[in-house]
Amino acid sequence: MPDRRIGTVLPGGYVLQQCIGGGGMGQVYRAEQSTLGRSVAVKIVHPYLLSDESVSRRFINEARLASRLNHPNSVAVIDFGKTEDGLPYLVMEHLRGRDLARVLEEDWPLSFSRIIDILRQLLDVLAEAHQLGIVHLDLKPDNIVLEPTRRGGDFVKVVDFGLARMLTAGTSDTSSPSMTISGTPDYMAPEQCRGEKPDARSDLYAVGVILFLLLTGRLPFEAAAPTQVLLNHLSQPIPDPRVVNPARHIPDELVEVLRRSLQKNPTDRYASAAEFSAALAEAHLLITTPSRALSIPPAAAPSKPCTVCGQPVAIVQKFCGSCGAKMPWADRLPSLRPPSGPADDPHTPQSFPLVERDEQLAVLGQQLDSCATTLHLCRVVGEMGAGRTRLLDEFSMIASTLDHAVFRAHAEPWPLSPAWGTIRELIESLMGADVLTLLENSAVDLRIKQGLELLAHPSTQVDSMPRAHVAHATRWALQTACSHEDLQVVVIVDDLDQLDGASRNALSDALQLGDIPGLLVIVSHGPDYDPPWLEDKPRVVVEPLTWQSAHSLLASSGVMDIQISLSERILPLYLEHCIRFEQEGGTAPPPRLGDLIAARFARLPADTRRVLQAISVLGPRINTQQIQSVTETSTDLSPLVRKLQSVGIVSMVGETICFSHPYLRKIARAVTPAAVLRELHAKAIEQAPGSQPLEVQSFHLEHAGDVFGALLSLDRVGMQARSRDDLDSALEAFRRGFELARRSAGDPSLDDPMEAVALFGRKLGETLSQKGFHTEAAGILGESLAFASTTEQRARITFALASVARLRGKPRHAHELAREAIVLLSDTHPSLAASFEQQARWWKA
């Protein structure tokens, strides 16, 4: 029977595509995050379990706890919520490897070195979880996924914190009371079997069971009935693995580690995951099995006393093996993973020659030759990652070599970009001074001066026509730059479709005010963007590379075993990250760009990954001091930033850090665990309270979980955008507010959440109608009417519906709706009723 959920779109744009598994609590689906074109896994609770309130609480608890984990070896929980029919779901990174149970079936026996490597990675993530006060409570081979590395090792991912609970007093989940026996019997510690409260050492017992299984090929306690297995864990002595499987010749050193991990009394086991890991590392040094490339190398011998309990701790360990305390030097430890190769590798993708672009460069050259006597405007069109910016970089260099003046402006990659941000950058570049200096020193007419004032202070209120004022200021800057003798000016605006709407309006209006001889304007955008003011302008199309060029570039990079279909064109951005993925030890690169970049990010060391996450939250252009303020560390982060630069993720100009491609920032945010993302956004607000543009504030407030603050900011952003005649930005602000209000129906910070839905729905509907999307406007307004809790709001929405009906050519229906709105207001809001009545009479006229 077909799964009716296939094709369902969840909040956040997750499209369910295929059921790939399930368990006692829910089904797991492979889904596409449509906004980024990457794969995720979505777990949805079984509908028949909704009658059990504890199941729903436990499921949300899993999402909440797991989203706090931010370790390379834990599966990232990036989002969670409820479907339209009320089923809880969580969104996780999609894994491509085999689980350990399958590896045991297909690869056993595993070498001792490989076993130690796998378990030390497992213990590494448990150390972080336990430090956060989280125990897993259901560790077993099915919940450990292995992805192969090119160097022959395994990259471990721990999944399914479905039974996880907090260790901290007062935060335990009441849906899983201390006397409830839960878990998988084969791997349960004796205290779990008795229904006692488990702790971190219960997880370590499960790791011991897994170690026994990996060494011998069987479990320590086996029985037909689960209850008998539980009794065996409680009362039976630990079998000697050398007797269970004498043919394996299991070293005594590993047997000793195993025995301690499986002690019945928790106090007799290893006190922490770090101590267990150190014991495995020491055993590996002593055994004589041929060495295997480890993902985590053995611990070094030097140690220092623990700052809490005084016991010796190896200086390569982040946590004390005796008391579990985090060591002061933990954040300064270097990466324990093999380096990806020298930063100055001659085969790095940056050294690629520009191929298959001669025709496009020739067209741009012709445009440059033709602009001496009249303004020329052309556009470079191509999909994201096809190399539009690289082409424009090359053309900029050519134009500069020919002594032309080249000016570049870029989009500010925020969901809601600050008003006029890009056009201000362009004007300051053209004039060689900031707008405040221009205001003080330039003798200009009133319109230009008002435009400059708006750029300096975007929230400034002017009497009328702010859009026109900024357009005149833009045209003035373009004309001034072109007024120098024997100088042609080239203005390049990257990612026009990603610009803030106010900047787009200013540029288009300025270029349509009249001719500017000596000016060539080149804009780049995606293939789906086609505004009327550009429809008759020359198009320079940038296609992905042919397979012949792709293979040639692969050969020049020293990589020959990446499989590329002969029938496909290859995005240069995908090719670059394919090569880097292979150089970093990856195998079989994912076929989709978003999945490929996410796979690279997942393998970054924990400290480097945290810096990457901070950069993705803080914005397009930041410095290390800003990163330190949100990561709350005094450690010098420059080496970690340089690491990200060396692997092509970020670039630096002086002290300024930005992503090497805007898409990388989107992926970095998308793969950050939900709770970690929320905390970073909250710290970003604390870092610069009140000094950020309103659009940026709304972004941080929304993702920090401050629903009330975010809705207030989004409303202000939308209203200010409408006052600037920037309907695109207004539409985005009101749409975000409408969706946030709908998702936050139970938020305690909102006095009347339904009224918030109605308010944003009305403003969204009005703006859609202004843009000419009357059918969609009618749908949004109709939905919003059901949420309106006050007479005034119902009347305003009803009158907005009347306006839409008139524009859709339904005058009789418009009159009926207008009359209904006026009657609603006649007693309580007579002045508003009179205003509506006057407007309705104007419609008739």
C-alpha cells in the first residue's frame, strides 16, 4: 500500500521522498530540504502512539536533547516540530554508511586496531554527551553507523538518542520514570535491569558489551527470553572472551579493558568515557596486531594533574578519567584526525584554469568596447555554483588591465538583507568616501542629499518618495564616476536576485532615468529571475562544465577515481568540493552538491566545526574577535580560521572573514544542531544589542527562540519596507512573521497568538495584492480571518478581502464584503468605518 506521507512538505521545506526504516516509536524517511537541494532524514512518530502522552513527550525529549550535541561523531538533529496533523517529527542529517550490526555480518572478524578505533570514536562523543549531562541508554550496533574513509579507517556516527535523559538533578524526563526498565536487554547495565536510575557508567557498560561482541562475534549473555538476558546481566559472571572464541587469540590487554567495563557494580567500572578511551589507547600500544590507520591516534604518555580531583590526566585527553571534569586545555587540543594535506598543495582547486568561458568573455569584451558613447547593461545568467562570479573575476582583471575603472558590489546574504546595504556599498566605492562624508562635503540638490541621508540612516522618515531619492543619489554617483576624461567605468553587481529589494529598486530606477555614456553595468543572477527592466538586455549564459573539461581538471588535480557521468554537465563548485572531499579521505562523493558540502563539514574536527558554525550565524563579513565573543573562549581562534581557509571554506581579506561561496554559509547553518544554533543566535544578540540593522535583529531573534521580539521586529521591517516601496522585502518579512506566528501558537510570550497570525496574515495578503498576486492574497486573507479574535481585526481583513475581490473583477462580492466590514466597525470604531465607506464609494466612482 502506498505511503500517503510521500510527497508531504513539512515546515522548513522538507519534502518526504522515501521511507527508509522505522522502529518502535516512528518511521524514518529520506527527505529533500528543497530550499538547499540536500538530503536529510526525518523521523515521524507513529500515529497510533499519539494516545500515549508519554510517547510524544519522550519523542520531543529525544529531539531536544540530541539537538544539544555538537560533535562530529554524533548525528546532528537540525530541526524538530509537529506535522499539520499533530505528529511530532525531528530532522537529522542523512547518513550514507552501514550500521555496525551490518558491518559485523559482512566484515567480521574485525582487526583489533579497527575495533579500538571504532570504540574510541564512540567514547569521544559519549564524553561530550556526558559532559552535557546526557546519557544515551540504548547503545547497540544498530545505533552506530560507520562511513568508510579513503585511508581505510571508519568515520563513526552515533544515532538515536531516543531513550536519552538528563543527568542533572531536576531535569529528568517524567515520561521515563526511574523505576521503568527501558532499553535493549542485550546491552543493558545491571542497574538498568533493576529499574534503578542509570548514569554515564551505564553507557560505558553497553560499550563493554559491544566490545565483547566485536572481539568474539557473540554477546556475553544470550537466552531465548529477554527476561533471562536481564537476569544474566544481574547475576552471571562475565564470560572469558578467550574461552568463548579461542581462535581469535584476543590479547590479555584487551581482556582486562573488557572486564573492567562489564563490572556489575558501576563504581568498579571506568569512571568516564575519557578513562575508558585512554585504556583502549594504552592497550593498542601494547598489543602486537599489525597497525591499522586510526581515525583517533593513541594517547600520548605525558600527563598533568586534574584541576578538580588531582588524579593524573593524559594531556591529549579532554576530560579527567577519574571524575569526568573537563580539562582547562581541552579547547586547545589539536585535531586528532589526519590532516587533509598541505595548504599549499599545487593541486588545490583554486589553481584551476578558467575553461569553457572564452565565448562569454568575448561577449563581455564587446559590451565594454561599445559603452564609450552610451550606457550598456548586460547580465550574466547561470545556476548557483556554475561559476558566474569566477567569470566576472576574470573579466574584472582584464578590464582593469586595460585601465578601465571596475567597481564591484555584492549581495548581503541574509534572509532579510539590510535596506539599501548593497547600493550604499556601491555608492561609497564609486565616490571613494562613506555616505556620511559625502553628506558633509558634497554640494548636491535636495533629492540627492535626502537619498544620502536615507543610506546613512535607513530608518529615517522623509516626507515622500524615499525610493526616488535613493535612485537619484545612485545615478549621481554613477555619473560622477563616469565624468573623468578617457575613463570607462565598469560596475559589476553579483547575485542581483539576492540583493535587498531597496537596492534592486535603486539600481533599476537609476539606470532608467537616462543615458550615462562611458558606463557598462553587468549584473549576475540565477536563471529563474527575469525582471521586466532586464528582459531586452544581452544575456551571457554560464553553463556547467562538460564532462571532458571536468575530467581534464580532475587529472590536473591528481584525482582520477571520482566517477562522473558522461551524459551530465558538472558544476565547477561541485567539482571543487569533490576534489577536496577526496583529498580529505572521503570515498564515493554524494551526487548532490548540498550533500557533498554537508559531508565535508561533518568530518571537521569539533573545535573547527564550532568556529564554522559561529561564522555562519554572525554574518557575511566578520572577524575573530566576534567569533570569540559568541563561542565564549579566550583561546586564539586564528589557527582554526586558517584551517577553514586552507580547505577552501572561508576566505580572508585582511582581518575580515567570509565564506568562499554564499551557499556554504547556508549549508553550515542547515547542518548545525538546533539547540546549538539557537544558543549562537542568542549570543549574537548579546554581542551587539541594539546596534545591528533591524533586518539582522529579526533574524537572530527568530532563531534564538524569542518569538515575541522576532514578531515585533518583522512587523517593523515589513512596514518600513512598504514605506520605501520595497514590496519584495515587505513580502518576505510578513511571510516570515505569518509562518512564525502559526508555528508558535503555544508560545507563552504571546498574549494572543491567534491575533498575531491574523495580523501578519492581513499584512501579507495586502502586500501580495499590491504585487498583483490576487489569488494567493485571497487565500491568505481567508485563512487569517479564522484567526482574528477582535472585531477590528476581522473588519480589516474583511475589507482587505473586498479590495482583492474588486481587483479580481468581482465588484458585487467586493461591495458585500466592504459593507460587512463597515457594519462590524460602526459601533466600536466609527472613524475607521467612515474611512472604509469613503474608499468603497471611490471604488464605485
